[in-house]
Amino acid sequence: MLTLDELGLNAASGTWELDAFHGDGEGVLTSDARLARSWTRSPAEDLPPLSPASGLTLHISDDGHLDEEAASGADEQVDIFASDGVLGTTADAFPGRVLCEGGRLFVLSDDEEPCGMRRLSDGDTEILDELRPAGDQLLRIVSVVTDDSRLHRFVYRYSRAD
């Protein structure tokens, strides 16, 4: 696994501010075990429409270190899966790192032991947290399976702040 700096992928480094969000809250219930197992591993396609949002600032250094924090003076809260897999609000933001695997960028938490490129896989919750830089915007797509049956997808769009 190589860091952003080692690959020269500096498109994601910098300071980013949340400007749009989509979260499915309760998720989608499935009885298809195969779908549940593949949910977090496949790249997310056909992303849902996003709604204006604020409240998170994301800092990604050239060496891939990531810090996320509630923006100062933010009056909005958005749902986010904390490093331990619990669904909460921006107050649960966490430090981590960005790694590249197979041409994709993944966020791993410093608080939890990663399982492959998944940010968390503890038997009850599996989280894959992917970044997709696109010029002055950064998409963060968090795909989650809880209890092998409930599928969640959260999409955060950030705009470059630096």
C-alpha cells in the first residue's frame, strides 16, 4: 500500500469544506447475503442527488494523513459513521490516513485496525470509505453493511478551501 505522496497523487491533498451531502439513514434492508458481502467492495455507481450541507472540514496532507473536524461555527450536523462503526453526527469525526489500492483512494481510521482497504470490519459493521478527487471538488463515498443485512451509502461532497 502506497501513500498519496509516494504515488504523486496530490489531487486529494489540501483542505476541503463540506458543501453537499446525501445519507440514507435507516439504509436498505436486504436478504441477499451475496449482495451484502459485495456491497462495500464494489465501486459505488449511480450516486444519489446531494443536498446542500456544511459543518465538516477535511484536511489531507501530502503524506496522506487525514484529519476531519466539525467546522467552527457550524450550525448543521450531518450523519457520519465514526471510527468505531457507530452512526453519529459530525462530533464523531476522526483522524486517519488515505491510501491508494488498485487506483482507488481509501480512508482508514487511526482509531481502528483496518481490514484490507475497509475502514472497519468488526463482525457487525463493515465500512468502506472512498475518496474521488475531481478538480476543486472531492467526493467521499462511505458504503456500510450492518448486521449482514442493512446497506447504507453516505455521499459527502467537499469543495477545496485552500
